[in-house]
Amino acid sequence: MLCVCSSSAVTHAPVDRPQPIANVGGRCVRVRVRRLIESSLLVTVLLLPPVRCFTDCQKCVFNPVSCRWRLTGAVSPLLLSLLDITELKRNLSVGRCSLSWYTAWQNGKEKLVAYQREFHALRERLRVAEHRTLQRSSELNNILEQFRRAIAETNGSKDALTNFSDETQKLLKELAHRKPLQVPNIYHHLPHLLNNEGSLHPAVQVGQGRTGVSMVMGIPTVKRKVKSYLSETLHSLIDKLSPEEKLDCVIVVFIGETDLDYVHSVVSSLEKEFSTELNSGLLEVISPPASYYPDLNNLKETFGDSKERVKWRTKQNLDYSFLMMYAVSKGVYYVQLEDDIVAKPNYFATMKNFALQLASEDWMILEFSQLGFIGKMFQAPDLNLIVEFIFMFYKEKPIDWLLDHILWVKVCNPEKDAKHCERQKSSLRIRFRPSLFQHVGLHSSLAGKIQKLTDKDFLKPLLHKIHVNPPAEVSTSLKVYQGHTLEKAYMGEDFFWAITPMAGDYVLFKFDRPVSIEKFLFRSGNQEHPGDKIENTTVEILPFSDTALKTKEKYKRTDDHFYRIAEFEKGTVEGTVDPSFNPVAAVRLTVLKDSAVWAIISEIHIKRVAG
């Protein structure tokens, strides 16, 4: 569906089928430029929620009367819609839009929260749409590369070009001599894929090909000699989805085997047991062709791993990559799972809501389990980067190490210490607790390996609240109790627990870089120890520069140049930061009087100014 203003007039351009325009050296090269452009525009439109019209020509006002729905496949109106969408996103991002349609949801707080989530989801869909367009651009570049290779095979033979028109010959010559520098691609790392045109097409593909969902869940599975847990895993995931959630996700089972007899036996079993889910589009099953895999028999043994283990982990990297490449165009988020897990009730809504809460943060991985590669969520646009990185080093290290290396490359400074690096990575890799998935398999897919892995956080009650805070060095004069450190609390991994605070004690958050703060929240006590609250304690901030502060007379200034801006009341303190204080170098909690009880900080939220 495409939302266009009733006053707009569009014309339908004919949709041509791609025709072969060259046959050089026996190779037929087809140009699919028109189809690629149309598909990139069409996916932009299809990703938008087909429920409301947000644009009224040049205004950003909710006015359904002035809008009408129209189904089209032509290039021209789709191009107009893409421009409208781009303008809408730009207006939304700079605050030019009049959110008058917001006021229509004043009937209750729950409706307002629900609408905010829709708003964040819309923004994510727009971002993914941009990513799709970049993908199409990459595909066009690959077509140009095919032209250059075809010309190179002729060795400049004039006879090979005599059958073409003058216009076609001119085009081929231009393509052949353009861009002497070639951009590396997948074939540089996996050259064997060039030997078979079907190397990147699933050998088996069952399902409805659903796209445009919020979440894609990928489950790789291989033949196990002892016991398969796939059926139990699928029942656990599917049975805990509501009817609405079943329409907003797709579960992709990747059978990492090239024995087609075995693959078809698994497919047949799933078709009998999950026919409804396969027919509805909720479940899909794929397997790779044998030509996708390189020769895995002559791999270098590294890190003390046996030959069999190196082969197993290398193939596993390739399996994950194939699954990610298949899923990248299907939804907004991708969640990596395994075939031997159970899920908690309400897991889908919990993951989706947590991701939407962090829509303004620059995260790369959300972890919903502490084990291996279970419950790891990625944003769809990031999957291409991850796959490219895996392909570069798929023979060198296992997948979890490679993911950690990606984070290191993105944010770690070699001139800083390991603690600084971990703080920086924590802003990209965010852990949700308690865990939503539990590992139940005893027999590994690696022959002979027994793994008694269980997630200790799976059944734990949540005694703290998770937020993403700016990277900072944390310290305190309080005596920590039983490993409940301040650093873990700040990173959202645990609550902070300390023995009786005394006057003069402090908790300090020194930011790695000055931060512009919008608001803050500190909450003490938790459901198991509600009495361990903080009182008689102030919140103080240290401006990066206070030479031009106009509001400093309103706040008490300490001898070390901190400004007191708030104080705990009934165990909690929250507030906003005067913009004149920004950027801020540090935030500190200072105890003014001796306490009679221990102290727990169960929630820390220092929210940065958006943008």
C-alpha cells in the first residue's frame, strides 16, 4: 500500500522485463537495473505500516481525509513516495513536524506509550528502508563487475562484438574501462563460489517467504548422532507467541547439511508437525547447496583445537553467515537462536520492547542469554557488516570471538587499557536480565562432545533495572558487599550493594568524554531488601567548563567545583539538568549524614541529550 495525497497526479510507467543485451564468450549477461531500482523503492514502501497516513502533501499532520491508499508497481509513483518518505524522516528528525496527531491519544497513558512504540518502530523501518536501497546499489555494482569480466574474457576480440548494436558496443566499452580499482567482495574470500551460479541460493526452501516483520529468528540445526531437540525448541518458541505476534515475526530453520535425503526427511517431519505455521508464513526451512562450502579438510589447526573441532567451528561460521544473508531483508531485527533451547513466556514482546526502548542508542548486540550465541539480537542493517567480517576470518576463530573483535575494532583505543575498552564495548553490547532462553541440549552437534551448559540467570528474579548509560569510569568510597559492584550496576548487569554509608562517602561517575545530560534517575532498595535505601545524599555534577555559567548562583558549589542539583527523597532522586551545565564531565552522589542501614542502588539512568 502506498499513501499519496489526493491532489497528486501520477502516471504509470510500463514495467519491462529484463532482456539479454550481451552474449560475450558464450556467457549471457542480463541487466536487471530496472527491476533492482523498482524493488528497492517498493521495499521502502512495503516496510511502512499500512495503517495510517502521516503526510498531508507538504505538511506533517495526521489528516486521513486528505489521503488515499493506492496499490502500484510503477517506478514513477514509487519514486515520488520515496522522496515523500525521505522528507518525512528529515522533518521528524529535526522536529519540524507538527505532532498534532499526538493529541488524539489523550485518552490514557497506555495509549500514549503504545503510540510512542509505533513511532520508534516507524523510524526503525525507515532506517531499514535506507539500508535496502544501499543493498540494491551494491547489486548494481556487481552487475557492472560481471560486464567487466565478460569483456575481459573476449581479450578485445572484435568478432565478439560484431553482433551488437553500436549503442550496446559503446555501453560495453564504457563499462569495461571504468573504475580500474576493484572493491573487494565476497568472492575474494570465498572464490570457490564462482564455480557454481547457485552457490548462494538455498538448495531447499520451504515456506511463504514472509517479509516486513519486526523480528526474524534464525535457528541453525545439523544432524546429531544422539538426539535432536529441534521439535521441542520450535514448540517452545511458537506456543509462547500471541496471535498478533505470530503475524509480526518469522522463524527460519537452517538445516546445515548437504545430504539432500536427510534434509528432505527433516522437512517432511516439520511439514507434518508444523503445517499450520509453514502455510501461514510463520515458519520457513532452508538448506545451503553443497557448492556453498569450500574444502574444509585442509584447515590450519589453531588455538590448540583438534582438526575436527577446527572444521566444526569453521563450518559453523559459514552456516551463521548463510542464515544471516537470508534473513537480512526480512525484518527490522534478527535474533540468533540455537536448536536446543526453551523460551520464557512473553519473550517476543520483552525483546521487542527492550529494543524499542534503546532506539536512540547506538547499540550493535542485545543479549537475552549469557550463553554462547543464544538470544543475540542484531539490527538488520548491521548484518552485512557482520557477515563480511566473518567471511574475512571464518577459518581463524569461532563466531563469539569474531563478534567481540568487531566491537573492539569499532570502539576500543589501543592506547587505552582493557578496562576502558570494556566500558566502550558495553555501550554496543547490552545484556538484558534475567535471561529469556535456557539451553537444554546435552549432546553437542560436535560429535562426542557433552555440554552441561545452563543459564544461571534464567530463573532469577530481576532485582535491578537496565539502562544504557554513557561510558564512564566509576568509583566509590563505600565498602562493596558480596561482589555487587558499582560498575556492574552502572552497566545494568546487577544492583550495587554497600555496607552502611557514612557522612563524606561518595559514588562517582567520571565520563570518558564530556556528556550533555538531559535527565537522571537513581533508585535505591529492591524487592528483596526494600529497607536498604539511600537518604541524606545529594546529586552533584561537574561541568566541563563553568566559566560562562549564568545559573551557578541558583546551586550550591562545592570546594572541588561540583554543583549540587538534587537530593534523595524516600530512596529515590530524579530530575533534569539545566542545559547551561552541559557538557558534564562527572556526576557524583555525596552522603551528608551517617546512615543506619546498608545501601542498595537498583537503578541508575543518566540519559544523554538526543542527538
